[in-house]
Amino acid sequence: MPLVLAKSFLESYASLSQPVQKDVRRMLDKFDEMSRSQSLHLEPIKGSLDSNVRTIRVNQGVRGVVAAPEHGETFVLIDVLPHDDAINWCRRKRLSVNHATGALKVYDITEHAATMPSAPVAMTNSPVGFLSDLSDELLVQGGIDWFFVPAIRALTSEVDLEALAAKLPADQGQALIMLAAGYSVDEVLAELLAERPMLQSSVPFADDFVASDSAAVRSPDIAAAAQHPASAAAFYVVESAAALAELLNQPLEHWRVFLHPAQRRLAYRPTYEGPARVLGGPGTGKTVVALHRARYLAAQLPHSAGRRVLLTTFTRNLAAALERQLVSLAGDEPILACVDVLNIDALAYRIVQEAEGKRPPIVAGDALRAMLAEAADLAGLPYGPDFLRKEWEQVILGQGISTREAYFSASRAGRGIRLDRRQRSMVWAALETLTGWLAERGERTHLQIAQAATEHAVRRPGRYDHVIVDEAQDLHPAQWRLLRALVPKQPNDLFIVGDAHQRIYDNRVSLSALGISIRGRGTKLRLNYRTTYEILRWSIGLLSGIAYDDLDGSADDLQGYRSQLRGLQPFVMGFDTADVEHAALAQAIRDWASAGVPLREIGIAARTTEARRCVAKALSANGIATSELTSTD
């Protein structure tokens, strides 16, 4: 079956009604003939931007978008859309094979209209004018698609260069800036792809590339590019009718957990010689990598081994989401019998309950705060319950301190308030009082449970063979000690993903100080798949000048963090009163709705629950209905 399906096709298919899905399956059956017969009814579209692209009838109102390349007999199904949308797709978009990586991409030409050539471009090794030291071949080898070259040749100044770079796809804009600054092709690709550039012979073009004044750009083999490893995140090769049926039976959620090649190398690497850490900003696919790593490690175990792989994170809701995604990813694979998916508190609770034979009562929230306040008053401490709790959690429990003398000599870096020996004595007295009360009542905090679970885990080592940690930036040192105790020091023991820029709780750690050495096994994901370039650039600007750590005592930064998605520029508006703000928000929503944006696609985020309620009430008063998203949505 000579067929490749784009991820966009599968996602659109999953959202169709069952009757239309049946029509799509009947259309796909025709491709099983492996022939360019007239029965396929592939129709060229007048005004299409890509000569390879056709449409094919699904039913009276729906058409498939298909790439039928001149070379070979492998069809690429790109999307399935309402009739008019399919026609517009052909008139707005085109396929392109990147010479440097071999990846097949879809470009919306209308978004780059100012930079697009109107005809195939002759390549030259003898450019003139601005950037004359960069040949066309060098630009293409550096990761810039050939149809952007004429716009580069039209540049006359650094100002023009920066303006054009901002209009290109983000990765290619960065490549252009680096090439213009004198970086080599190898250095550019090492930065953008986090790998050495592929051999030119592996890049799927139909004819050899010849750089000369009269040479035309070689024509890409679209089908081969779709099957190239660099395209694996967006295109799937169908080997048989059975494989096609299996693909089409997957739910939409299944297509949200596929990997970009750079992510796949991390998730499916056979062996890390010790703990491995993956950093990355929001939208870079860290969680997807963690899910695939759990899947890979579980698949290496005998099914009779029991739950020897732990996939953990900070909160209960995140753990529930991980479990749903893992079920979707694994499908019918029996690996789920080998994986525990638990948030860190539930994990510690389970271990303590199993070891002690009863449920450990937990104290938290207002009850704990009241006890902290009373203990602070009794000790004469001039600071309130919140200060005492953080001193306990961040310094004493964070450093595993068990004696008064050890606390007196402990580092309190980052706590903000200096304490002399007398004040430390007061803190210790207050916490002795508090822990005494808790012991009398048989209650413990979550971190005390984690501490107890670690002691039990040390007595019963090797509970798991592999531990995968998601959202690692929010775990407390006491919880890291537990995870270290749960798995022996061995290859593939700990796989950690996180981002200090997304830290919610002030739990700062140095993994190496906790017995988790990641030296030589740290990686960073820099490509954002969720946020537009415009929003990302604006957000990074807000974070400039703020120090963040890499979870191991060193600094982290956002250098190289980028997105290939383009969108509108974000804007900020300020208001004198909440009423004026709510009125402006209601008007903005009405304007978006008038422009054709469905109300269900408009989201509103508020800093607090009370602020959210006020906004919902104000919008309701303006005739705009809202629906609250709960923690499980």
C-alpha cells in the first residue's frame, strides 16, 4: 500500500462524524490498488500553489488533500476538509522539503506573502550586494527553504535582515541571523537541530543539487521526504491495509503524544548510564518524552515482572492526565501492567501505609497553619506561621536536618530574613513543640510522610527498576530522597524532565547533592510546538534578567528557545477600574465573535478564583455565557 498519512489528516479524520469517517475509509480503499488509475479522481485545483497537490472526493461536501508527486507512486494524504476549505488549502499552502534536514513541511504561503518568489528560483554561487559572501547553496544547506532565497537577495542592510528574519519561520529566521553573523552551517544546524547535520545524500531530492549560475533548484521527492526520519513527527508510513485500519481506529488523543525526531532520540535511547535530565520550556514536549520513555522502558521488562516502572509527578491531577495519555499511547500494548502512575504524595502515602499497616493521618491547610501560629507564639518567635512553615520545609526538611546543632550551622541561602543564633533557637523550639503535638495526635504533614517513606524504602531497596519524573521543578528535596531510595543506582534508573521557569512552589534543589548525578546526561529541548513565535518572544522578554536554575545548582537560560508557529502579536491593556476592564473584555469578545471566532475557542485566565468569578459575572451581565473549566477538564 503506497500511502503516507499526515498527522493533520489523522487529526481531522478523528474529529469527523462516523458516517463521514466511513466515506473516508471507502476513499482510502482506492489507494490499495497501488495505481494512478483514473478511478482515484485526483483533481488539480486552479490557482493551486503546489503542482504536486490534488484533491480527491470523499463525499459531496468533503474532499481529501493529496500530494501525488511526479516521482514514484507513493501518495501523501495531507488533510480531509469540507469542500471549500480543501480548495482554499491548495490555494494558500504548499509543501517544501528542507535541504538541510530532509524534513517535509507544509507552509501557509499567505503568511509569508512578502517573502515568496513568484516562480522557481535559479540558484547561484556568485551573489552580489548585501550578504554576497553567502551563496544560495550555503543558505539552503543552512536550513533555509529555497523559496525564501529571493527575499534574502533583496536585502540591503542589517535593518532589512532583522525585519525579514522576523517574518520567516522562527527556525529559519534564526538560521539566517546566524549565517549572516558568520556561523558555519554545522554550527547553525547544531543549534537548531541539536544534532550534527545529515549527509546530503540522505536528503530526499529527485535529482542531484548543482550550484551554478544557471542551475535550477532540484525538485523534491515529496513522498520520499514524507518517509524521511526528519518528518517522522508529522507523517506516518502505512505499510498495509491492516496497519491503516489500526491507525484509523485510534482516538484523537493518540495523535497528541507523537514525537519529533529530536524527542524520539531522547525517549528511545537504549541506555543512559545513570540519571538523565531533560529541560525545556512549556510546549517543547517534555511530558510526551517522559510518556514515551515510560513506554520504552516498560516494553523491555517481562510482563510478569509486576509494576517495576514508576511514572510520577507533583500533583494528583497531573498524574491522572499522565495515566490517560499513557493509556492512549500504549493502546493494546500490555506494558501498563508494568507501570505505576502516581503523584509523589500518593506514592509516599502508599509506601507508609504498606509498611505500617494503617492509613497515616495527614495534617495540612488551615489546621496546620493554626498549629504553626500557636507554636510560633509560644516560642516568642517574631515571625508568623508562613515563615515558620517555610523555614521548616525549605531548610530543616529540605536539608534533612535532625538536630538543633545541625540547624544552627545550616545554610539558609535564599530565605530572605537573617536569623541569629537566638532566633534559630526560637525556631527550633517552635518546631519541637509542633512536631510533639503532631506525634501526640498521630498526624504528619505530606513532607513528613515522604521522609518516613524514604526510611521504609531504604530498608526495602529496589522497589522499581526505572523512575520517570515529570514536572521535576516542583519536587521537594525530601521527595527526591524518596525517589533516589526507590531505585538502585544503575543504567536507566532515573529519567527527569522539568523546567525551573515553570516552578510553582519554591522548592530549589541540586540533584547531585541528593545523590542524583546527571553529569554528561543533561539535555535541553528548545523547539516549542504549542506557542506562537510572537507570544513566545513577548513572554521571554518578560523573563529577561531573572535568574533560573537547571535543577542541579547551575544557571539555566532561554537561549535558543523558539517556535515555528506564527500568529498575531500579543498586546497589553491597562484599566483604572475592574468595571472598565470587564467592559473592555466583553467588547473584545464581541469583536472576535463578529470576526467569526467561535465563542468556545475563546479562553479567559484569571490569577485567582475570586477574579475569575467576577469576570464570569460581568460577562453574564453583558449577555455572554461562560463555562468554568475544572481541574479535570
